[in-house]
Amino acid sequence: MLKALVTGGSSGFGSVLVNKLSKTYDVDVMPRELLLQTKVSTPPGGEPYDLILFNHHYMPEDFDIISYENNCLICLRILESYNLSDNCKVGWMLSKGIGAKFMPEYAPYFAFKAVNLHIMRYLAHKRSETYFGIEPGHIKETNWHYTAEHVVKLLDEVSSGHVFNLNGDFSSL
């Protein structure tokens, strides 16, 4: 069975996503407590991952070092520490609000999502694995199952350096 790592997969939408993903992957979940540690240790056995999905978002956030570390740099630390299979897919949950000129109270959230978008694009340029993003739209409890189901379906269609909407089309990001 393919092996996956999902960050932020232990509550809310993440737990629904992990449940749907576990039908085709042996899923490890990195909960918030582990994400908040600055040193990421490789799991025992070091089996290579076929999928890493960055679903987490650190809250509360601000424009500060802790927020930047826990939203963006932790992704790079995980990618440096964990074994990736030759055909590994690495994805980030992103947001169309990245380019928003409204809601200044969400500026840190959008800024960190934008940084992750550019990390994804840079890694797609530099490395052989598949790096992609998913723009799921507004995730709320009433659409958790629909969103998770479509995220899992997208995994067969993703290509490196692109962001996808839930219907499989390229996002405008």
C-alpha cells in the first residue's frame, strides 16, 4: 500500500481527509503538537512516503517568526527530514485569498499561503518529485466530506508546479 503523511490531519476537515485517504494509503498524521516543535524527527523505519500533504495552518498567527516557522518553514523541515519515494507527490492546501486586497485581518494567513505557493513552485522547478497545490475553496463543516473526496480524486491527476481547483481544472493561482 502507498504511504502518506498528512499534517494537520487530526481534527476537523483534516480527520475527514485522512479517513478518505486511508482507503488507498497507509496514512501517518502529524498533529499540531508535533508541528509546533522546531526540530522534526524522522519516523521509525524511515519508509519512503509516496504522498505528503500539508493541510495544517498554525493559529493564532501574526507577522512574526513563530507564525512563519509553523506555517512555512516546517514544511521545508519535513521535506528535508523524511524519505520521499521516487514518485512522491507533495501538496499544499492553498487559498484564492492570496491576492486579496480586502480583509486585512487575514493578511498573515494569505501571506503564509502565498509563501507556500512559491515554495511549491520553486521545488517543482528544482526537484524531480511532483509538487502541487490545491485550492479547495471555502472549507466549512457542511462540505468537509465533498472537499476531502475531491482532494483524494485529484491526487491521480496532479502535475508538478500547478495549483488545482477541486474539479481538476487549473486554479488561477
